[in-house]
Amino acid sequence: MSNKNKAKRFAPKLHIKNGDTVVVIAGSSKGKRGVVKAVFPDKYRAVVEGANMVTKHQKPTSQNTAGGRIEMEAPIHISNLMLVDPKTGEPTRIGRRLEDGKSVRYSKKSGQTIK
């Protein structure tokens, strides 16, 4: 089995999930905060509300009869995102530990467990 097939079979465990508040630490949207709308583990990317805005040219459809240019969020690489600590409100690194037999995420800055 080649590495290409193996990458598709096993989704990696990421430090960011849907609904997390994150801050962009690199790229054109650096410094922006937003909520994660979608995560693509196989591509190591996430869509963040209000960050990495791109212009998409869309043809007229039955829902959007005018068509035209639409502003939308594009996926950002996971390495350019940092989770915001729920206790302090600052960007923090994430660790994993066992609690009641389950692996949970915790903030390295405050030590608090993240939902």
C-alpha cells in the first residue's frame, strides 16, 4: 500500500474542531478571529468565518438569478490557525490528556479542558 492511499484511509486527529474560536497567525488574514465553520482533515484545512475572503465568479442559477461576483471564505491551512483559550481569550497551544478514559484537549496556557 502506498503512502498516497494510506493518507486517505486514516483521517488525522487535529487540534481544531467545528465551532472553535481561532485566530489566524499567518497569511493575508493575520490577526483575524473567527469561528471555524468546517474542517477538512484529509487536506489539513479549515474554513474560518470572516477570514481568507476570496471573490468567486458565479453564473446565474435558479437560487441566485443575478449571478456575479460573490465574496466567500476559502479554506486555510491548519498550521496557520491557533485556538483561542476560553479562559483568558488569548491564543494558546493545545495538548491532549486522558480524563475518564477519554482523550480530551486542554489549553497549554491555562491548563483548562476544552469541550
